[in-house]
Amino acid sequence: MGLIAQRIEILSKVVARGMTIVSAAYVLDLSTR
């Protein structure tokens, strides 16, 4: 495991969390309209 591999793993986790938050906010926005 190199530093680059670790960085990619962390980045993918952050991106996945961000996508989850964005999709949840989008669904909430749709339901409030």
C-alpha cells in the first residue's frame, strides 16, 4: 500500500459521503416542494 493508494481510498470515502449528503438533500428538497 503506497501513499497514493491510501490517498485514493480516503478520497473515494469522502466523495461517497459527499454524494450521500447531496442525494439526501436533493430528496428532502423534492419532498418539501
